[in-house]
Amino acid sequence: MPEKNSMGIKIVTGVAVIFCVLMLAEGSAYAELIVGYAPDADEIKLVDTEVDKDMPAGFPDDQVVYNGITFNLYYLDLQNNTNVGFDNDASTGPKAQARFKETLQYVASVINETGTLDVVVNESQTDGSGFLAAAGTYFSNTPGFQMGSTMSRLKNDIKPFNGYEEVYLTVDFGWNWYLDKGTPGFSQPDFLTVLLHEMTHSLGLISLCSNTGDSVVAPNVYSMWDKEVVRRTGMFNLFVGTPPEFTGALFDLTGQNLAFAGSEAFLRYGHGLAPGVYAPSTWQSGSSISHWDTGNIIGGAVMEHLVVTGTTRREWSPVDIGALVDLGYTNIDPMEVEGEGAEEGEGAEEGEGAEEGEGAEEGEGAEEGEGAEEGEGAEEGEGVEEGEGIEEGEGVEEGEGAVIEGEGAEEEGEGAVEGEGEGEGNNDGCMCNKESYQKFEIEKILDDIFMFLLMTVVLAAWRRKS
Ligand SMILES: [Zn+2]
């Protein structure tokens, strides 16, 4: 994957942005066509199944068996002795492999599917430019709304494309990764967080829409995610029909007015509106439409297009999970109905309050420690990390000048909002409980966030002066 093209997940001080670029593999006539697509690299892989075989021959290098799913892992770093990335000889190898296993275990534990997936981890990049990581899956050229080969194999128990893995992943180890399970440094992207983001694309949270509305894969081939993408005004579907066609307008693609209409995403998001889909005013290949509307998802989510360094999001938020159910992962545990939810929700918030260490809130932190009975101990761990969301807020400002890729202004704006998202990350605690909030809870949280942001701004201004 050429890095000059790449824009996967980008980093600025404190901010990493997921972007993408198009890259067409060579090839001309394809009798039977399958196409791999990896959003964050915006990499399109055209392959002729009669000629190419993508999967390495022989046994996998490793296997993860967890909650009904067997992941066969092929590490090309190992097979080709690259001495970087996931290679056992690389300083990063053991931890990188361990984190990837944990990511797969987490995925298996939530989606509750049974079956096998072949996973190819490509030779790692080391240039530290362009995307942080990118993963994809394969589609055929048969018109329709497709699941992608990863989901297809899990749901149908049949390998969709012989000789081809279902999941492929590339990581650029040139970045300053945080490869452990604690709290990443301020300038470090969190490996677990990014791997989960990438795996989620491969599971099917992926748009095949190009900047013209046509499919990047083949005519009239769109994803299950695309099927639910609507213009918020009127909840007008952008892709409709048999076979599906782009029925939206070009302005929809860059109009910042898209949403995801899936009912589970709506319910689990729990804020009384359809979660927004990323459609920035400048089309971002591989990023637009394949993500949530970064900065406008209350509580944040794994599938926003931004990854903020120094923070973690190692579990799906309710809206991510809702979308997965809408895509077809219907064995995911049903949403719990209210009850303890509220309490836990609070527990979570405070947990963060504490970590943020910003004075007043900590007091609460203490209480929450207790509120946390519900096994929120774990979440709180996360709370800590989110606490750093604060810094991100600041990070954003610092990074502003430095935003690498176009859209500087906008990104920053969003980055800032993300800061909020992180602040709200409290919701994470709840996400795990799959609770939807009651309105007063939301308002309370929003108030807290507002106060917190206000304090942050004041503090930042004061620091600058002094
Ligand atoms: Zn992405």
C-alpha cells in the first residue's frame, strides 16, 4: 500500500484521523470478480479468483479459538521474516500479537457467532505516515446489498471465496504505538483501540459508496451498512432498489446530513435520534460514509473516523453494537431494559470524574468506586483513559496548526468536539451495560460535560497567560 496515497488513521499531536485514498490493483478482464475493500486505506483490491490466490498456503501461524469462533491467523511478517511489526523477532511482535488476539476474543465474545475466519495480517509498514492501520474484507460483483465475506462466512458457515481470507489487516508500525493495556501516552495511538476499529470494518461496518454515489466495488454492489444510510431530513434512503442504486443526490455525500436508520442502532444509541453518519463537506475517500459522524455521537464510538492519541476505546459503544445487530449480527445479546442501568451509568461518569482529576469531580470519583459494584471496575479502568480526553481537547488546539491532511479547520473543529465525546466517554460504562439513558440522565451528563469543558477552556486560557 503506497503511503503517499494513504490516509488511514492520521495523527497530529493529540489527534489521529482516519482517512483514506483509492488504489486500484492492476488487472483488466475479470470473469469472476471479487473485490476487497479496506476503508481506512481506501484500498480496493480487484482479484480474479481463477488466477490469484491471496491466502498463504499451509497452516496458519496462529489460531485464536474463542466463544465459538476459530480465527486462523496468517502473519506475513512471520512468514517472510520481516523483523518488524508482528514478527516474533521484532520488539513489537509479542505484544502486537497478544493485543490482536485480545481484540479477536473481544469481538467473538460480543457477536456470539460460531464458525471460522481466515485472517491475513499483511507485512507491516514502518514509514509512520498515512494510515495507522487498515483492514478490509471481500465482496463479489453480484449486484445487491452484500455482507462482505467476513460476515457471510459467520452467518452462512460457508467460505465465500476459496483461496481468500475473510479479513485482511495492515498496520504501520512506524507510529508511536501504545502496545500495552494501560493508559497510552499523550502522543500515542492505542493499538487495541485501532485494531477493534479495523476489525469492525471487516465485520461489515463499511460503505462501498464512492464520491459519485457509485459503488467502489462493482455496479450496484453496496453493503448492508449502506442499506441503512439515509439523508436525515426525511430519513430518505440513499441506496434503494433491486438491484440497489444510489438514489440520493451528490450533495448528500458531503452535506453533513446523513444518518444511520437501523432500528437497533437507534435504540441502543438511546438518545432519541438516528446516529449520524460521517459526511464531511469535502469527500474523504475511505472515510466518508464508512464511519459515524465524529464529534456528534454522544458518548463517542469505536467507529468514528478519528482516533485520538492518548485515549482508548477498547470496547464497542452501544451505537456500534446496535449497528452490528442491524447489519445482521443478531446473536448479540439483546439490549437490557432499564433498571440498574441508570445507576451504573452514574457510576461510570464518576469513575471518569475521578480520573480526570480535575478537582471537584474527583470527590465523586470516590463514591463511584463503590457505585461500581456492577463490575464496572473494569470500565472505570477505561474511565481513566477517557479522562485523558481532556488533554485531547488541549491536544487538539496544539495540533491544530499541525493537522496533516486537508480539512484542517474542520478536523480541528471535530477534534474539539471529540474532546467532548471523550469527556462523555462516561457513557462507555453504560455502553457495556447496553443501557439506554433516560432523558434526565442525558441532561445531567450534558451539564457535567459543559461544566467540564468550560473549566478546561478556562484552565487552558489561564495556562497560556501564565
Ligand atoms: Zn475506519
